[in-house]
Amino acid sequence: MTTTEKTIKQEKGAFWSREGAAAVYEENVSSSSPFIQMKNYVERAIVGAHARGRVLDAGTGTGRFAIRLAEAPGNTVVALDYSNEMLELNRRLSQHLRRGAIEYVRGDIENLPFPAADFDAVVSITVVRHFPQWQAILREYVRVLKPGGKLVFEMCSGDHIAAANRVSPRFGAEHSTDGFLSYEAEVKQDDLRRWLDSIGVDVLETKTYDFVNSNAFMKLAGVNQLGYRILLKGLKVVLGTASLWRAAAWLELRLLSKLSPVWSYNYMIVGRKR
């Protein structure tokens, strides 16, 4: 591990393990914002369609995927996180589940405390992308997968960042002034597909999604920060009712996900271990 990788990992671990961080995290991921609700809807639909059996939710946070997966008949879930506070809030939010539906484990995503070929599926959402050593993390996920097991995760679109920077070079980690907090690995979809193939993972699906959050083209359209905020506020008004944001999420999941990764900041990968 390089010094940069180690520093970012340590700083992120300390940040999300600080007192009160779990409550802040849960407030953010369960926000009533239509943009967050759309993102949750699409992610849960994809995860729920592919994660079956014994499932590892790696970097579980407060359990927005672990709990839904454990509610599905036939699933058993292991929820792993570096933060004890995250796991404790996860437990409280899952009290309605049958006893033993979720096993809670404190651990490091880069050094999983599980034997090889232990899981039918590994889910890791809003996790892998935040570390420069994303390849080492994904190798570890593949190690604990059974042959034929599913891997579901998302990545920051290097295609999107590169395209926006051709218009105005101001997007992405190398332009950020926020340090470890805003670091995200920017990986082009074809590059990731080839790399996964090299470690024994066949890509079954790629889905471009989350067209609103952090979209660089929307920032360009807004001209400056004020214009961008006004644009987002207008979209929030348009999508302000549940029926409208659900319709937009359905459209994103069924139709817009087929678009090139150039058009959105995020894309989802569903792979299968050979």
C-alpha cells in the first residue's frame, strides 16, 4: 500500500468512526430529498435482483442494503463495517428482523475476516470508489465469493469526468481541494470491465445511473455554483412528490441506465465469479 493509499484509508476510517458519525450518515442516506430517494430506489432494485443466499454487505454503514436483503426470504446477511457505531445503529434499525438474520462483523474491507469462497454474493455500495486501492479491495471481495457468486458495486465514472474536463478542466479528484473527504477513484467502464475479466469476473450488467447527483454537465449548464444550486432547486421542486420521483427513478432504471457512462457520475457493475 502506498503512503497516499494508507493516508486516505486511515483518514476516512477515523472520520466515519468519530462519535455521532453514524447518525449523520443515516440522516444523509435516508434523506427525503428526491435525488437521494431516486438513488436509493435504483440501487436497491439492482442489489435486490442479484444478491441471493449468503450475502456479504461490505462497508454496510447503517444497513440500508443489509436490512432489505435480510428481509428477503432465503437470505442470510453478514454486515461488515470498520465503525462499531455504524454497526450498533445498524442493529437498532434491524430489530424487526428475525434473530440471526444479520450477522454483524467489525472488519477491514481490504482484509476480510472470512475464508475463501464463503459467500454467494458480495454487495458494496458507495464504498469501493472512495479508495485509491480499489483493485485490492475488489480482489478481496472476489476471494470470498464462491464460483458463480455475484459481485455488485458502483464506481465513479471516469468516462463522465474525462468528457466534462474536455469542456472545462475542473472536475474530479485531481481538481478537488477537500482532500480525503472528496477522493473518488475515476475509472472508465471499459477499463474496469477488462480488469475484472483479468481477475476472473465476468461482467453481466453495467448500468449508468444517478443522473442528478454530482453530474458535471449539470454543473457546466449552471455556469457557476449559484446557477447550479438554482438548477438543483428547480429540479427538486419538479420531483418533489413521491409519485414523480418514483417515475423518474423507474425511467432511470429501465431506460436511462442503457446510456453511455459519459452521461452520469455513477455506474453500477454486476459481475459473476468464474
